Amino acid sequence: MSVETLQLWAIAAALALGVLVIMLWPLVKRQVRENAPREDYDINVYKDQLLEIDADLERGLLSADQGEAARTEIKRRMLAAADSGETVTKAVGSGSNGLMIAVLTVLMPVGAVLLYLNLGSPDRPDQPLAGRDLRAKVGQNEEQMKISQSADKLSAYLKNNPDDLRGWTLLARTYLSLGRYPDSAMAYAEAYRVSEESAELAVDYGEALTLAADSEISGKARSLFEKALAADNTDPKARYYLGMYKAQQDDVRGAMQMWIDLATLSPPDAPWLSVLNQQIDRAARDSGIDPATITPSAEALALAKELQQNIQAPAPGPTTADVKEAMGMAEGDRNQMIRSMVERLASKMKDDPKNKDGWLRLERAYRVLGEVDKADEAAVRAALLP
Amino acid sequence: MIAEAGHFALVLALFVAIVQAVVPMIGAHRGNAVWMAMDKPSAISQVLLVAFAFGCLTYSHVVSDFSVVNVVQNSHSLKPMLYKVAGVWGNHEGSLLLWVFILAAFGSAVALFGGNLPPTLRARVLGVQSLIAVGFYLFMLLTSNPFERVFPPALDGRDLNPLLQDPGLAFHPPFLYLGYVGFSMAFSFAIAALIEGRVDAAWARWVRPWTLAAWSFLTVGIALGSWWAYYELGWGGWWFWDPVENASFMPWLAGTALLHSAIVVEKRDTMKTWTIFLAILAFSMSLLGTFLVRSGVLTSVHAFATDPERGVFILLLLMIVIGGSLVLFAMRGPALRSTGVFKPISREGGLLLNNLVMSTGCAVVLLGTLYPLFLDAVGGTKVSVGPPFFNSVFIPLMVPMFMAMGFGPFLSWKRADIVQAALRLKIAFIVAALAVAAVIALAGEGPFLALVGLGLAAWLVTSTLVELAERVKLFREPLVASLGRLMRQPRASWGMTMAHLGMAIAIAGMAGAGGWKVESIQVMKPGDQVNVGGYDYTFVGARQGQGPNYTIIEGTFRVSKNGQDVVTLKAEKRNYPVRQMPTTEAAIHSLFSGDLYAVIGDPDGQDGGFVTRIYFNPLVAWMWAGSMLMVFGGVISISDRRYRIGAPARRNRKPAVAANP
């Protein structure tokens, strides 16, 4: 049991004990004074009403006979109250107080603990934001932390240089890779604004918005995806998310149509195909619509054909096969060489951190090696230099 | 650990509430004083536990603990601290926690300050109150738990609805809830009285301060809500007959009737069934309001929850509370005997008319609010019942009411002479006619209803003042004597005078803003000028900037009249990227004669033009000033000494002696 869990149970015990002490007091004391008879309470009020009549008479609000009539009425009420003597309270309880104490002492805390165990998560510590950052700092996630800090620095820099398109785009991408989706969406919003609403950024901006909203596609995100699709009608992300939008609007068939079209358009080795097919399967399962009944739309087929032809058309210069061959031959050696080159550059940058070009070269090198995190970090460092 | 401790406290509060709902009730039934006495410590334990839970949730919001679902869904690490705190109740679960907290607070107030209540009555009142609480604890714990956790914790929150990120939010719901929940007190008193089978003048006096408190809070809540709509929604409107607004208006109407009806019970020992019924109605309308807003039946800013499970639960709770209390009312109500008799033309008759009109008004609003929902539910077409319906049904209903409101205080109890009263009020008739004539001369013709409204306002102000003058025998006695009388007025009658004056001022505001609003929508480039309501607005320009979690466009207008500078207005349009929502921050400058109101919209065209909306809202601020005067009247009235009569002396005896006579 962790310290926090122990503390929780200590607090719970204190609460339960405190409540029991407060609540059982009248039962334990058993010395409750006898209540005055009910009519005394009523008569107290009526006496006050009589005084009020006197005051009203004195103020001249009531004439003498009006006052007299009102007095008679109130006195009649007093008599009626005194007559209804049935409500005299017995001062005490019977011997059942001991039983009551026992029942309450056992039932309240036990009931509360049982219900709480059913509903709560007693062994889960709090996760305040400040504390989490601290933990992240000391933990193994140092790399991410560094990137995150650089990104925040970049963000501060951009506040004063709000028209730096490259900066905003980089910041947005960095935040996205860190999983800070709302921040990413804000940065993309700026980038999108500076770029004068470029269609290329639209899709990424929409994606960030969608991720920030827990995959819920807002009207804004939707219009961004539509814009991207209008600019490039093969854009896979835009098609994917627009399908998702339809699904969220309960148009599952429309969504599946969108995704099946996308599958038709995708090259057979596209990295997103497996996710896409899973999505189609899931939608089919949930809605009971057989995906086989949905055929790719004419538009998608036409587009797919066009793409096919572009690929099959003989390209000028070296064929794709040639390139592949050349690359395959040198693959191992080439990587080895790049890696040692990059390491040299990285150590050089440690000694000369103000060299902007150096950081940009390092970023490109890391990208080639596929080390995205390190590439992003280098990019952020470059962007921070004047 | 803090979040979990809050969760545990809430669960424990449920069990305390169960004890409080059962033990004192049985005690009162059996005449067991010790069991009855359990009401006080239970009520106090409850409020302490819920306050603790509320504090824990607030802590989680303040430190942005994103392992708590409620924080994830409604907060964001960048949100300003005020809204981190206000965000605690700016959402479904948190606002329910506030609801039960206020419920428990009212209960403990009765426990602490209810020493003058007969113990059986107090035990039953607190028992009924706690029964309501049990329903709400279960609702929260089972369907809307504010302490639900998520693991791994989210990286950041989804931010609060930007429309709600406003100082108005910080205060509007708590006051509204204080009003809603306050009527639970009147309800509990009514149910306890039905169980006891006695409703008498003393009962009416005991229940009155709680009703007054609830009514005052609700008035503040509604006024704040309409004020918020006025400056935040940016259309210059202050009341839209939106179902959510109606939800708060219905308990207000029922509560206003209840307040007046209880006077008759207190003074004349009659109209008991009316009063009990109105107490049940007022709280039922409060619950219905909670249901409408919380169940997601209505889609609006306020519908945080759109979850059928919750809706069904609230509906069930509603049926049990309203249905159960009405059944009890039907069984016990006829047995309530009245002793006082009165003629139709009398103070009682006037207050009865008030009851009738107010409950009819409540029924009209209820119909207009529920009819579209009902039609939709039974598969009919979608209709929308909007302002035209309410304006043409509700307002004409209120016109004779306000006429009668001037007469009421002049009628004496039992039987009154209406001709006599009219004669004493001739000055008020004259002032009202003059006011209408003056308005036509000054503002030109206006809509008929608005003219009627201003006339009624003038009538009501004058008649209320005439009543006060008669009360202190102004001009019939030396001025000093009158002044002396003025000082010695009981606070309750001050309360009436102020509340009626406040109502009159509010009516004037509504009529003015409704009848002579000037509105102008155009595209303005820097330097452009437009004349609205006699004021020249020069658009100076707009700049873009960045707020803590939003971007802004800020437009500046210079306002002048006849070449004289009046004020510089800065209107903002904010855009919250996370929620993708724009909000408008209207620039408002209140003058005695009306509000200057400017809103900046989107850029239009390439050359620095912006869409701007400019309004002149005559007298609109009077509405809120009048509302505040009404509330002030309520507060003064609560402080009247007659609500603080002590308990009768009690004899000190060992219980054992009494147990064995």
C-alpha cells in the first residue's frame, strides 16, 4: 500500500469517526431536555401577533374595531392550539437507543466503505500537473521533456514574432508529436493564419483540432478537411477524417463509402491501409452493414485509374527499379557512413550550439535516419537561433 | 488521494442523509425526542462532508489533476485561475455537487437557526429535506460522479466552453441554485405540515423567511443570467424565452405566488391548500428546471449532459418527488381547515388573484416550454415556440396583474371598498397617463405594449409611493411626525414597498428596451461613422492580439453626441482555438436613458472593413437596477424581527423520569 493510499484511509477514518461522534452525541447523552409542548411554540407566535396588532393600532394602520376583530381571531387560534394537546412529545426514547447506536456505528462506516470501494479508485494517487512535470523530469523521459521545453521556448519566441510561418508549423508539429494536441491546434491555427489559409496546412490543422477534441470532428475541422480535399482530391488524411465525420453524424454508410474509396485510391503498400481496413471492419460490425455491398464510387475508380497510369507511365531518367537496386546495394554501408557523420556533427554542435546551419543539417540527417524526435529537437534549436 | 478523499466524503454523506431521512422521521412519528434530536447533528455532518468533497474537487481543478475525468473534460492547464475555480461548477457533475452542497447548507441552517421550530416539525422538515438529498447523492454517485478517474491521466484538458469563461458564470449558477434549492425548504415545510396534518398561522410564519431567502436568491440568479446573456451573446437582447431561461422563470413565478399566499395564511389562517400547493409547485418547477437543463433534453449552452441514462434517472426522481408530494397533498389537503373568511374584494381576494395569475402564467410558460418537447417525443413534427407565443399570451396576462398590484395594498383584510381605493389612487392614474403622454411626445410612437408597460410602471411607482405616504400619514400630520412614522415602519412593509418599486422600475426597463431598441448592422472601415439612437459612433480601427487561451480582434469606437465626446468603447471578439468557438465581448456603456452597445464581428473585404453591430437599448439597465431593489426588499423583509421569536422555555428533566411516569 502506497503512502498516498494510507493517507487516504487515514482521512476516511477521520471523517467517519468525526461524523459518528457528532451524530451519536444525542443518543449517547440521552439527556435531551424534554421538549416544550407543541402548542407553546404556536402560542409564542400568536402572542407576538397580538403585540403586532398593538403596534399597528399605535401606527394607525388599523382602526379600533378592526384591531379588536383581529385580536379575537388570534385569540381563537390560541385556544384552538391549546386544545389540540395531542402533540405533547414524550421526552425520550425507549431502551432502543443502544441498538440504534450499534446499528449506526456499524452500518454507516461499513456501508460507506463498501460503496466507496465499489465506485472509487483508492490506490490511485493524485496527478496534479505540476507534480507530473517533476516526475517526468527525473524519469527516463528526459528526451521528451527537453523537446517540450524547447518547444515552449519557441512558443515564447513566436509570441513576439507572430508571422514566422516556419516557426509556427514546426511548433505545431512538435506539440503534436508530444501529444499536446490543444497546444498543437493553437499553433496550427497561427500557422494557418500566417500562411493565408494554405490548403497544405489545412489537413494538419484539422487533424490537430480533431485530436485535441478527443477525435470529435468539429464544424471547423470539417471545413478544413473539405478545403484540403478540394485542393487535392487524393489526400488520404482528409478523406479518412471526413469519413469519420460522417460516422459521427450517424451516416455510417456514407462513412464506409468514404473509406472504401480511400482504400481504392491507396497504393497496395500504403502504411495506413491496415488502420483503414480495421476502421471499415469495425463500422461494419457496429452498424451491421456488409462492406461488400458498398462499391467504390465512380469518382474514386476514375481517380485510381489516373494514379495507376501516372505510375505506369515510363518515367524519364533512371527507372524506379534502377534506383531501388542502387539503394539496396549500398544500404548497409550508406547508413553506417551517415551515422558516423551525424555523430561527428552532433558532438560538434555541442561545442558550437549557436551554429544555425549546423542544427538544420543535423535535423536533415536525423530525418534521413528516421530519428524523428532528435530531428525535431534539432529543428527547434535551429528555430530558436536568430 | 485528495480526489479520492472527496469521493469517500460524498459516499459517507449519502449514508448520513439516509440516517437523517429515516431516524428523525420515525422519532417524530413515535414522539421519541432523542431520535428527533438526531436531525441537527446529521444535517451538520452532511454539510461538513459535502463541503469537504466540494473542496477536494476544487483542489483537483486548481492543480489541474488530469486524472480526474471532470477536470479533463472541463479544464485546461492554461485557463486563468478564476475559471479553474468557476469551472468546478460550470459543468454537469460539478454543478450537481454544488446543488447538494447548497441543499445541505440550507438543511444545516434550519438545524442551527430553527430553534424556534417545534421539534416534531423540525425533525420532519429535515427528514424530508434529506430524502431529496438521498435522491441526488444517488444520482451523482451512480450516473454523474464528479470524482471519476482516468488512467493514464490525460495530457491536458479539453477546456471549458468559452461562452462560460466569463465572470458572470462564476456567480450566476450559484445564485440560481441557491434559489432553486431554497424552495426545497418551503417544499419540506409543506410536506412536513401535510404529514403532521396542521397548517396554521404559526407554520406560515416559520416557513416564510426560507421562502423569502429562496426567492431573493432566485431573483439575483435570473437577473445575473439575463445580464450575462445581454453582454456575452452580443445581440443586445436580455431575454429570449429560451427553455433554459423559462426553467428558472417558472419556479420564480410559483415562488412569488407562494410568498404572497403565505401572508394570507399567516394573517388570516386561510388559503392553506393554495399555499401548500404553491410550495410543492415551486420546488417541482425547480426540479423540472434541473431536469430540463441537466438531462440534455434541450440542446443549448446549458446542456452539459446528453446522456439518456441520466435523463431517465432524473425523470424518475422527478416523478417520485412531484408525484409523491401531490398524492400526499390529495390525501391530506382536504383535511386542512381554514378559519378565516373573506369577501372577494379584500386584501385576501387581491392576493388570491395574484396566486391565480401567477400560476396561470407559470402554466403558460410550462406549456410553451414543454409542448415542443412533447410533440417531438410522440413523433410529431418539430415546432418551435418562441417569443411571439409568450409575448402574446404571457404579457397580456400580466397587465391586469400589475394594475391589481397597485390596488392590493389599499385593500383591507376581510372586505374592502374598491371605489374608495380607486379614489385614493386617482393621483396614480393621472401620473400614469401623463407618463404615457410624455413618452409619446419624447420618443414618438412606440409599440402599444411598450407604452402600456411604461404606463403600468408609472402607475405602480406612484401607487406604491402613495401607499407609503398614507401609511406614514404624510401631509395629514406634521412632517416630523410622518418622518417618525416612516422610521418606525416594520421591516416587512419596507420590504414590500421596495420590492414593488423594484418591480415597477424593472417593468419600465423591459418596456423601454423592448419598445424602442435601435439596432444597426453594417460594415465599417476605420474612420466610418454611423448614427444610432442619436449618438455618433466612429470606428477607430481594430487590432488583433492574443489572450491567455484565445485570440482576439479588438475594435475601438469613439462615441459622441452633438460633437461632444461621450465615451470610447472597446468591443472584442474572441476565438478559442481548442473548442473552436468564437465569443463576443460587447462593449457597453450604461447611461440613465439607455445603454450604448457595440459589437465587433468578422473582417469584411480587403480594406480593413469589419462587420459591426451597434445598438441603443433604452432604459435597459433599469431592469437590473429594479431587480436588485426587489432583492433588497426581500432581504430587508427577512430581517424583520417577527421571524426571530424565541423558542418557548423548556423544562430540564432527566428522560428516564419521563419514560416511566
